[in-house]
Amino acid sequence: MSVNGKPLMPTKPARARKLMRDGVAVGRFNKLGMFYVQMLIPVGDKTQDVCLAVDPGSKYDGYAVGTSKGVILKGMAKMPLIAEKIKHRRRMRRFRRCRKWRREKRFDNRKHGNYWIAPSQLAKVQLRLKIVKELCKIFPIKRIAVEDVAYNHYAKRGGKYFSTVEIGKTMLYEALRAIAELITFKGWQTASARKKYKITKSTKKDLIAPESHANDVVAMLCLIYGRNVNTEAPFWYWQRPELVRRSLHRDKFQKGGVRPRFGGTSNGSFLRKGDYVEAEKAGKVYRGWVCGLPGKRKVIGVMDAFGKRIGQFASNKVRLLCRRTGVMWVNSYHI
């Protein structure tokens, strides 16, 4: 990255270390956990033709950044699934309206406006745009390729709920066109390119590996440049932390009418849920994200990038590395 914050071409780790050693660059991290260097002196701003390919999916997305010489980065992201949470919130809201004292309904005095998108699709679109924007901050991306999803409503009558996906797709495309040139490919084009250039594809959709989703977007890069650009590249996995929001009411009646605290991302302590920390226990050091705040026991829960709790650590053994960015990550060196 230049002095003015303009993205430049990536460099080798050895050269980045020399630049920081000589005091002409400083190391930084973006919100996806990726390390980059920012120059402290003016340098040339000439860049190559860098493209970003995205494969939107219902549960997982694939990402790849590359040039005509090869792939620079491969990535995979797990999409947030909030449909069950929305159903549970609606059920609890209806329970409250059946009580003797309740607030009046207010859903009929609100307007959606000219453009409305379902919350389940909005969460996915926001996470996709967050990843794309963070990648565009450190890579000089000039074109963005997306695998276009479509449904023939005239020939098939089973796509009643696919309209919400199309609304989310329209919102995504409008935002991507404002960032760079947008190119769309059909699914059959990606599949034919994958077979032509002999790019492996796994049938396990939840496999945390490039073969599950990232290689599909690599095939799109091959279509853009007209040659096989599949090379070894760092692989990243991103996921949004699923934190419990604060709930004033519980599913069951609380004994004695006392509502204990449940959910929330802070309780007055220095750390907040979602912060990236380094914890120590029995002489071993762990890195993860805060999932439990200190209470009576004065311990802090830490989870890994997949949302699984690593353990509970004493407050004085936990050190903050990065404030919450809304994304958890793990790269190929730790998978």
C-alpha cells in the first residue's frame, strides 16, 4: 500500500521484512486478519491487471484474487444463517403480546421503502461486500467476476422463495459496479472451465479446503485470462462470529420473576465479545476470539475461528490483540 493508502502489487515476505527493517514501510493488518505493509516513502504506483472472482452460495462463498501470471489468494467464507433466529425472535415477540401488560404492535406503521430485502439475504450481502471491500483495500483490483445465479420461473414453478435471492443479487451487483468493472459467468461456464483446465472439485460443500469452493472461482479467473492460472496460493477461511444478542425475556418463565442477564457483547469489562486475544494456560499460548465475558468466576471464554470454544482463561492471562472486526479468520498455515 502506498503512502496515500492506494493499493499496490503484493511483494514477497522476505522483501516486506527488509522494507520494515530499513524503516521505509510499516506492517499492518486489515479486518480480515491479512498482513500487509504500507510504504512510508513515495514509490511508483504502476500495477498489473488484478481480478477478483466471487462464487456466491447459500452456505459458503468462494473467493480468489489473481493475475495473468497466477493466483495470489484463495478464500472461502461461511455465510450467516439467521432464519432460525428470526423465527425465534418472532415467536418471543408474539408471546409478549399475549401478556396482560404489553406494548402495542407497531409493525403496521412502518414503511419498507422502495427497496426491501429479506434479513437473511441482507446479512449475506453485507458479509460479501465486507470481504470484497477489504480485499480491494490491499489489492489493486480492477475487475470483479461473479458467478451469476438464476432461476427460470417460467419453466419451473418451484422457485417461490428464490425471489429473495434475486433481490440480494441485485443489491450485490449494484455495490460491486461502484467498486470495479463487473463480469458475470454462468454456472455451466465455470464447470466447463474447471474440466478444461483440470481443476479439482470436491463434492463436500463444508470442506475447509480450496477444492470445495475456491477452485470454482479460480476457474473463472482462467476464463478471464484465457489460460490456466491455477497456482499454489495462501488459502483463507472467514466466518462471522455468531454472538448472542441481549435478551430481556427468556423462553421460559423465570422463577421469582427475576430476569438474569443473558446475551450481550459487553458487561463493563475491558474486553468485549468478538475481540481477538492471546491467552495462556499451563504454559501454552492460544489465540482466538472472546466468546464469554468475566463474571463471578473472573474467567474469559475464548473460541477458535469455527466458533468452537477453546477454553476458559484467567483475566490476567488474556491479552488483547485486535478489537472486534466482525470477521473471524484462519489461514492455510493453521488449518
